[in-house]
Amino acid sequence: MRLDKFLGNMGIGTRKEVKQLVKARAVTVNGVLVKDSGLSIDPDKADIRVYDEQVLFKPYIYLMMNKPPGVISATEDHRVKTVLDLLDAAVRHYDLHPVGRLDKDTVGLLLLTNDGDLTHRLLSPKKKVPKKYYAHVEGVVTEADVAAFARGVEIGEGYITKPGELIILESDSVSKIELIITEGKFHQVKRMFEAVEKKVVYLKRLEMANLRLDETLSEGDYRELTEEEFKNLQ
């Protein structure tokens, strides 16, 4: 790979900016000062430094975001802000995509990556990856609802959901619940409650697979997964 392309992929700068860094004698490869920004390098083996700080090759990146309301889970949209618009330049060059979708008004755990294989594994219906949500629901949620969700409910066009685990935290005029499901149909959680004549007024995803939302992240903030979190996703 060309050195300028590698440094560009790692977010160091544009090809022109990398050329300027080389001219400023700021770039070394294996301890040797670089004179040509088009130098061919092996990013897996070369020791590449800018102002003596090593630039490590990372082909893939995995970000946990606490998605805020009002943005959509998409890579681009000409009318509405997307989750990618919340990223800074240091990671935006990785060509990231959200793993699955959260509705515009839904908040909570969203994984962003450029690893297509992992995305496929997590979203494949055959894998039955569990997703856990917390919700406020208008209406008194009862044990009858728990039983209905455990059987599966019809959410339109004759489709009956896979069994879901409904946990009642507080049953009142506005109930608080947690729900674990293993599929992700369009507006599924909302439609499941509509099937038992109730309305979701607040929805937050807490978990996906073995990944749990870092509650210290404010809405709209994100961070890279820890090594342990990444291993758990496998």
C-alpha cells in the first residue's frame, strides 16, 4: 500500500497533507526518514511514525454509540441527520455502517463498524441474536401480556413474532418494562405492544448479543469497544 493512502485511511490527513508532513521531515518508516509520500509499505509489518508517534494499522473498527433521538440509523440521508453525522473526522474515514436499525425516536445501544462479516453474523435470523430493550408503555402491562409475548403476537399481515421475554418492572397507567427479542422487524417492539392494545412512549435498547450499553455514555456519544467486549461479540 502507498504510504499516503495508508496515512489517509488512518485519518492522519489528505494526500496533500501527508506530502506536507513528509516535506516537514515528520514521517519515518522503520526508523528511516521518508522522502517520498508515495513510498510502498506493508502496513502489517512496517513501523510507521508521525512526529515519532506510531500509527497502528487497524483494518476494522467497532464503535458503541448511545444513539440520541432525532437521528436515523443510516449511512446517509439528504433530509435528516444520521448517526454517521455524529462521528468526528478521526473515525469517519473508516466507511462505517450501523449494525441494524433503531427508529428515529428510539435511543440506546447502536454498534457501528466497517466489518461486514460481523454485521452479517449479528443480523442473520438464523443466529437468533438476542436484543434487550427498556420501555415506557401507556397502559397497565399484565401477566397476560407476558404470556402473549412468550407465545408470539401477530403484528400485521399475518406475521406472528418469535417468542419474546417480557419483564414487568412497574405496572401502572404508564408501565415500565424490559423486553428481550431475537428478531428485528420494522417497529417490532412498538407493534408488539399495539397487538395487546398498548402504546410505547419511550424505547431504549440496552443490549445486543453480549454487548451492553455503557451507561456512562451520554446520548450522542460513542467509544471504541474494549477488547473484552469485542471477544464477547464473537
